[in-house]
Amino acid sequence: MKLAKHGFIKAAGALALSGGVLFAAALPAAAASPNTGYAAAAGGVISASPVGQATFPGTSPVTVAHANITGLLTTGVAHATAGPTTATSTVNGVTALLTAISTLRATSVTSSCRFNTNTGAVTGSAHISNGRVTRPGGTTTLASNPAPNTVVGIPGIATITLNRRTTAGDGTLTVQAIHVAVLGSAQTLDIGVSVCNAASLAPVPILPGMTTPITLGAIALLLLAGAAYQLSRRRQGAAA
């Protein structure tokens, strides 16, 4: 009798373990910050959280009529997407006030990023259509396909970084199509931002035919708990 009971408990334990392993394999990828794309954000005297933000997991795509930040930025329609391995942002009709007499304009601003599941690399890109900064004394044209971290200095006004790339310690890549730092203040402005993790955020699907083992594993856990409870009661009775 004892041998039979011992064998039952071992079998239930093995089934519970195998079912539990399969169940864990079917869970989504380890928790991470969402992939995200958004139109604009600002910090400093004028501060604004991400406008027109799409996230995965979360809501995507997201389209807003504008991504205006009062006193700093006006835009036309902005569109953002985010998926398990990608994020994008497109902002149309951009006008940013750098000072009372200097303005950054662009017909459209886009950024994107992607995690390659084959190579494990995260890449990004940015495009600026008809971008320029106008100020007393001249106009500075912004490159349409800037290299990563292209710095444009506007003397006495601002430092502008095009296709700005930053990589976090966990490999997450942030691409800001345009990053503005106004000189003489803490004011910053980001336009066209995409953020991608160095991993796929897609849930891992249950393999075909694995539903039954997972269910049996759950049942075995219940049986194992019941057997342990009965065994404990019998030992208590014998001790009494």
C-alpha cells in the first residue's frame, strides 16, 4: 500500500512538473517596457508628456489631429505605431518655436526602429522632409536622411540633434528624429520618437498538441496536494 501511494505521488509530481514547464513556456516574454512610438514630448520650462503615443503591449496604431505643445510646437496630423518588434512615428506640418525670432519647420518628420529576431540587433532610422531653421541672418537646412546623432548648431539659439540614438543598459533603442536643446535654458523638445526593446514582446504560443499536457499538469498539482494532505492527516492520527 505504501509503495503504491509512493508511486502515485511520484507520478503526479512528474506530471505536474512537466505540465508546469510547458505552461511557463506558453507565457508572454519576460516583462519589459513597451515598444512605443509618439509624436512629441518636451522638458524644461515647458513640459509635456509624450503626445500621440502608441504602445505594444497597449494601443496601436494611434493617430491624432495634431501634437501641439502650447508655446513650443504646432503640427498637423501625427501617426504612431508599435508592435512586438517595431515602432514608428510620423509627424506632419512641424513648426517649433526656438525663440521669438527663430523657428524650426519641416513638412514631415519620421522615425522607426526594429528588433531583428534573427540577429538580435535593434536598428533605427529617421527622415526629415523639407526641414530648416530660419532666424535673422539666414536659414539652416536640415538633412533629409541624417546619419545617427548628427549635430546641428544654431549659434546663440539651440543645439539640434538629428536621428538621435540612445541605447539603454538592457539594449532598448530610442530614436528621436529631432532633438532640440535650447541654449541658455533647460528646455528640450523631441519630435518623432520610436523606442524598441532588444527582444520580441510577442507572447510565446503554445505548441500544437500541448494543451492536454498543460491541463493534465494542473490536475496533477491538485491531486498531489490532496495526496499530501491525506498523508499528513494519517500521520497525525497515527501519532495520536
